[in-house]
Amino acid sequence: MKKAFNNSDFFISVLKELEKGNKVSFLVKGNSMSPFLVNGKTEVFLKKNYQLKRYEIYLFKYHDKFILHRYIGKKKDNLIFRGDNNNSLEYVSEDSIIANVYQFQINGKTINTNQFFYKFRVRCFIVYRVFRSFIKKILKR
């Protein structure tokens, strides 16, 4: 039997487990992190103790919602996040970050986010995304 929870109710239980020092996992819902995290197919594993690193995926609270997006940089006192499949940015304070994704499973394969090949794929995807955006702007002229 499947059971659905709203965003806030679900993440309250996640927060409680993380506060106890436990690691937490759940299936991703949504398409904002595609192609790396796939709706209903990717299980993410989170931990509270982390060191903030560019291009890593974090769970944070933004406008009363809990979001999993990639950290892409910093501007003044705000950290900048974006979903891999989104164009919009989220600006949040460091105290809004709850945990980071240290590994995920998809199609029976476990990916550790510290693996060289995964980091390489992420950086290639980001470069491709910037290049694609640049080409689209040129073609619109």
C-alpha cells in the first residue's frame, strides 16, 4: 500500500531522524533534478553532518517548502541553488540547509556523490547546460 504525505509533514519526520544523528533515505518526488535524480525511481540518502561543497545536492527549506537542489555558488550572504532541470535560482541563508545527499540509488545502482566519475558527469552536464543556454540566446536573435 502506497501512502502519500504532503511536503511539510513528510519532512518533519525526516528532520527528527536527522536531528537524532541518523541517516535518512527516501524516493525523490518531482523532476527538478532530472537527469540525475528521477521522479519515483531514485532513492536519495542524506546525512546532517556535511561540509558545503559546490555542485553537491542539499536538502534545504525555501519559502516554507523542503527542496533538494544543487549548490552552485554564493552571492554576498546567500547561497545559490538550482535544480538540474530548472532555470530559476533559489537564494537561501546557510542556516536553511538541513542535510546533503551523500549517495543515491537508481535502477539498482548505487552512486556515491564523492566518486570521481559522478563528479565528472555533473560538471560536464553543467558545462553543457551553460553552452545550450548560450546557443539558445544566439538563435533567438
